[in-house]
Amino acid sequence: MTSLTTPQAAPAAGDRAERIERIRQAAYRVRRNALDMGEVQGQGYIGQALGVADVLATVYTDQLRYRPEDPHWPDRDRFLLSIGHYAIALYAALAEAGTIPLEELETYGSDDSRLPMSAMASYTPGVEISGGSLGHGLPVATGMALGLRHQGNGARVFNLLSDGELDEGSTWEAALACAHHGLDNVTAIVDVNALQADGPTAGVLRTEPVTDKWRAFGWHALRVDGNDVAALVDAFDELRAHRGSPSVLICDTRIGCGVPLLEGREKAHFMRVEAHEWQTARTQLEEGLAR
């Protein structure tokens, strides 16, 4: 895994086609790792992990500045996972990044594991905050970004949050504060998979038009297909170059993306997968990579 280690580093080396293929391969491994962890418990937030894999692969393979062997390196970019139940996806990405050993994924959700089902900074190397109670990630990102500015540190702060998290007032209070302080070292990433625990997001609390709302709050906002690696690369490159205000990338993703067996599940927020289905899921994932 190539990591970025210099202040204000450009994206990872290679022409655009090479970058896209490198990310695509990494996203496949993130999905495969998530399936392996999911099988340990037989259930979990597997659909979200498959859906957000392309986003995480782009961030960790191509954008984030970090040192796998030194998770507390002061000049690292910070990646904050607000949505703690996406931990299965983050662990898969951290294993791909080399921050945690690949073989440790077998302990996911088990007693005494460093990989609890909801991400906690006190347990896992590379996890910056304890997520789970939604609405906390962007406020913490705001404070971190202000602190880095006062220190003269050029590190960036990324915050992955969900469309359901946009229901939380604290998210929008932090959005106002970020814009007020001109924190262009903050990049929010919103996973719009149109589903939350209580049902379809639009039916729980309508948040559209999401892009217009962020822009009205003073953010530089882009919206892309979050399962299109080429679109993600172009968008992140644009956001990296932007100055003067915080940026947000709104990513429309598909629950279970890459595994048709799971994409069509009716109860997809917390998914049960039967013992005989795991190998089918892996086969479908491999077939998708070959296409």
C-alpha cells in the first residue's frame, strides 16, 4: 500500500487510468474483507460496507496522507467515521492500508477483539473517534481542523457521515461553524444510500435537495455516483484544490454494491446472510471484478 507522507501532497503517483485501476482493485479487496468479517458473525452492516467500499478505497489508496506503521503521526490526515456501525467497512480499509494485520479481521466482533462492531478509538489503531451516536463526527472534525490550523499543521480532516446523519441538528451547527471559520482543511463525505434504521431516508425525514443545502451553508459541494471510481477520483482532486471554504462530497451509493445477491435484500440496514450464501456472494464479487 502506498501512503502519502508529505504536507499538501498530491494524489498518489500514476496517470489517471493507473490510479483508477489501483483503486478498483483495492475496493474489491475491501469488499472481500468485509464479506470475510461478516461471515464471522453471520450478520451485520454488510450492505453499507459493500456500498461505501469504492469511497474508502479512493480515500485510503489515493487521497489520505498517513503512515500505516505510525497511526499517531502528527502530520497525518485525519479520517473520522461518524457512523460507527460502518466499522466493518473501515476495518477492511485499514487492513488494506496496512494499519491493522489482515489476519486480525478474523476476530471481528469477538470477545477481547480490537475490532468491535461499532468503531471505537480506544480499541483500534487508525480509528480517530468513537462513532455510533450520530451527529458527532462533523463537530469533532471542526474542532480538529481549528486545532490543526492553530498549530500550523497542514493536515486535512475527512469526515464520513451518512444521509441519515443529516437528520441531526448538531451536523448542521458544525456545518455553519466550519464555513464561518473558512476551514478549507475539512472534507465531509456523505454516504447517501437512501436507507436508515427506521426505513427509507426520504420517508423518515426529507433532506433533499442535499447539495443545495450544503451550498447554502457556505460549502463547496459536489455530488457523484459513489460507486463510480473515476467520478470519485475527479471529485476528490477538485476538492483537494479548492481553497477558502470547507468541501463536501455527496456520494450516492448502492447498498450491497458488487454482490447482486445482497443488493436486492428487503431488510438491508442490518443484514442476515445465511451460511450457504457467503460463497455465492464471494463468487459474484469476483465475477464483477472480471467484467
